[in-house]
Amino acid sequence: MSRLYPIGIQSFERIREDGYVYVDKTSLVYRLATTGKYYFLSRPRRFGKSLLVSTLEAYFLGKKGLFAGLAMERLEREWTEYPVFHLDLNSQKYETPQSLADILNAALTKWEKEYGREEAETSLSLRFQGVVQRAAEKTGHNAVILVDEYDKPLLQSIGNDSLQTDYRNTLKAFYGVLKSCDPYIRFALLTGVTKFSKVSVFSDLNNLEDISMSRVYESVCGITEDELHSELAGDVVALAESGGISQEAAYHKLKEWYDGYHFTRNGMDIYNPFSVLNTLKRRDFGSYWFETGTPTFLVELLKKSRYNLHRLTDEVAMSDSLMGIDSMGNNPVPYLYQSGYLTIKGYNPEFRVYELGFPNKEVEEGFTKFLLPCYAHLDSGNSAFEVMNFVQDVRSGNVDGFMKRLQSFFADTPYELARELELHYQNVLFIVFKLMGFYTQVEYHTSQGRVDLVLQTEKYIYVMEFKLEGTSDEALRQIEEKNYALPFASDPRKVYKIGVNFSNEIRGIEGWKVANG
């Protein structure tokens, strides 16, 4: 009988009662609940934060039966019921100051029906403070506060400074209750994608323990290698049989596509749970996480900060900068990390910096395809169509065909980019040839504005040199003089040497020359 997979289901109670697949995280939930009081956790979207919050809610409500057969059953003995205030900010669309006030008011009104309200409690924060205090006094047990996606209003208002300031002020006062009501609080957890620090909602919440990069809790969300091989082993067997591949090949492909997230230095590999569960349910590999949406403001951040996309494969950052995004107008790297497009690949102890890169093939391929129409001009408007034709021209040895297509990618370059054309050229070339790398073998090097490129297919090798404000003859001559094609002298494949020149006057490729190897 086919197993039930909780795609889109974030309720721990429903998952347990209806028999959905659940990867047991309750030993970590118990540790959270019994060894600390105030926590903050950042994880990318669709990574299980809402399920974690729901699991904590069930635990603090004393719903012992839901934990039968799980680690929590042997760890917890008392099963005390606490008053729980669960605030979910994920479902609302935040476009006006009133939209945030409405969702906070709706939650408070619901809680006040149970615990009452004093006449003097006129503001949202005062009402929250009052209801928490009365709940503790009425039940004899301190309150539990769980806030899911605390930062959703702030993320949705990026680019609208006045609206974001309004949201910050509202949330700063509201979340301030976590300090003012300390004697009445048993436990509190805020989850989100980002950490707005400095002069923001976190400036006063210095009592929150940030476990986002904690080694102890690195696997509290997501699926580990051990969990994939133990709790989901039968599902992987079914996936392999359905795809007509070996079990070993299925594990390898799952790792290639969905593994690779690291939330601490030298940490364990974490699989994206949303993509893994979708793959096991549908018994087919796909870009499930990526296709759920990439925020459009991310591209605006990359452009506004004049970000060189080549750095995506070799980025570095200090740990403190990774966990705060107040300066992301100038530095998009923290958001790229926190939202899951980049992850920790290594750590340099001498300089105490994290080395970052794409976590897996799903993100690398999906993000690169997403960027193409944002940077390059597409005649058809269809990224998949343009890439397919480009690849087919390269594979068939149609040099003029793929060069004309490459030339078209630079058409209609906005005039406002005139002072940054060199960076724009490099960014478009990076995207195009990064995409080519999924179908061919690509070596791509940049140095002080110069681009050297080698493309290899089954039948052809292309050695390319790009010049800026030079000539295609000069570019071709450099290939010859520096013997760029020498490593392929004995290769049976046909070698093309291509010199390309960019012109600032036409804001694109002015021309190219081709010579056989």
C-alpha cells in the first residue's frame, strides 16, 4: 500500500492522526523545550519550520497520544498542558499597514475570548502583554509563544521604505512582549527566513538564542543522510523501481539534486525535505522547491548592489554578516544564504570566513535559468526554448548559429547600464555558459574583464576569447599567440577558435572571427 506524504501539510496533529510519513525530530524538540527558553531559528522556505512549530505546539498542549512510537514518548514523563499562543504570519499578503494590524488583531481577539481583555489595553502590544499575563495567572502555567515566519511582513515590504518602517515599529513593540512578560513565559520560538538585526525588531530581543547555525540543532529541519537511509529506505526502493534504476543510483541522484545544505561549518549534509518528499511521492525527479517561487526583489538586490554573478560559485562571508540582512541593499549575500540559494561549503579558520556556493543541482540549475531572462534579452521570451536551441547549435557545430543567438542576448541592453557594461557582459556570459555547463563541459575563467572560455561536446571543442573595445581579430590572435588550443592538439574532435569583441557603442557583441584548430 502506498505511503502518504505530507506535501503542503504542516500540522503535526494531522500528520500523526492520518498516518502521513513523519521523520522523527522529537528528540531535538524535547531538547529545545527542556534546555532553553527563548529561541530564534532561520531556515529557507519549505524547509519544515511550520511543522517544527506545530510539533512544539502539540507537545506544550500535552497531546501525548500524538507522540506514540516517537522519541518523545520515552523522553517526556509529565506531559504538562501550557497555554500556547501560536501566531502564523505566513498566510497573509502584506501590502498596507492595516494588513499586519488586521492579522495581529484577529489573533489577539481569538486569545482574548479565552483569557479576557482590560479596558486600558488599547495597543496591539499592550493587548498581547495582557493576554499572556492573564493566561499564566488563569492556568497556573506560564505561556508558550510560537511565531511562525515572523519576518514575512518585512520581506514583502522590501523596496517600500515607509511601509517597512511601519511594519518594523509594529513588530518591534509586539515582539517586545517576549522581554516585558518574561515572568509569565515558559518558552518562546520565532522562526523565519531572515534575521533583521541592528536597529530593527531584534535590537531589543537580546534574550533570544539564535540556533540557526547551532551544531546541536543543525538537523532540526530537513532530512539527514541517516534519516534518508533508515526512515525512508523503502520509499527510495520504490523510487528506484519506478524509474528503472538501481537503488544506489536513486540515492546518488537524490544526493546530487536535493542534498548539500549546511547550516554550520563542517556540518552534516541536509536534504531539502520538500523536494525529497515530492520526489518520493511522485516517483520522479523535479525542481519542486525551486518551482514554488523565487522572490523578484532578489534580482533587484543583485542588480542594485552591482553583484558579479561569477561570485555565486565562490563566495565568502563572515559569520556575523550571514545572520543579518540590514545592509543587504549593498550586500545580497546574507539573503542568498538565508533563503537557501547559497549554502556553506567550507570554512577558512585563518580568516574566519565561510566559503559559500550552490547547495545542489536543483538550486544551481533552477536559479541560473531564473536569472537568464532577468539579465539577457530573449527574442522568444522563453528561456527553455532559447537554451535548447543554443545547446543544439553548439552540439551540431553551428558556430554562426550559436554566436548570433549569443549576440541577441545582449540586444536592448538598457542605456542606464552604460557605465557598468563590462559587469553586465560578464553577468550575461556567466549565466549563458553556466546553463551550457548542464549540457556540455565548460571551463570559464575571468580576469580583469577578460573572459576565456572552452566548450566541449561529443564532436566539437570551442576555444573562445572575448575582448572589450578591441577587435575580433585581436581576440583570435591572442588565442593563437598564447596557445589556448594547444591542450587539444591530439584530440580527435574538431576544434574551433573564436575571437569575440564587445563594443560599448552598440552595447553588445560587435563581431566575431572563427578559425579551425
